Amino acid sequence: MDGHDRGAKVIARALRDAGMEVIYSGLFQTPQSTVQMAIQEDVDVIGVSILSGAHMTLLPMIREELERQGAGDILLIAGGTIPNDDAEALKAHGVVAEVFTPGESLEAITRWIREHVPPVREEAGP
């Protein structure tokens, strides 16, 4: 959402290395473009990195757009410089499923996603 993408790229690489498909959208996405891309790509999780302090505005906008588009089942997670009180409020209000702050291990983030997203099952052939 903002001009800081180093952490997002590190997370994206770690998730790819863990065998997950990752679609990196780049900097300065709007809540609407983020949700539209997520729907088009049929994602299970949207991960948003925010260092600008706009998390209490942008994350609820993404959640509202997900609900409006009928995609409320997509998990929304966030990372960045989000104070603990704000993270708890965002989770308590159902805006995000989880918040990962700087210093969180890549293994913990990967494990959380694996625990909260069902594995893809191959369709049975004829």
C-alpha cells in the first residue's frame, strides 16, 4: 500500500521457497485494485505490508471491498509497523485475521498460513 516493499519482498520469497504460489502486486496499490486482483487470481490470502501508519484506514477499506465484492472468505493479513493495540483492534473487529510485526520469523508466518489455509486438493480424474 505504501512505498516500502523490502519486507513484503522478503516475505514473498520465503513463502515461494515454502512452496506457496505468491502474486506480488507492487507498490502503491489501492484497496480496490488489491481486491480486484485477489478475486481475478482466486487467492486464499491477501497480505498487506504497511509502514506509513495508514493501517487503521486502509485495512478496513480492503475488508469492506472484499465483503462488497462477495469475497469475504479471503483471509486478510497485515505486516509492518502496526502498534499492538491497533493490531488487536483490527483483529477484534474482524478486519484482519493476523498481524505480523517486524521481527516475526519467516517460519512463524509460513506456519500460520499453512494452519489457516486448507491445502489445495487435486481434482480426481475420470
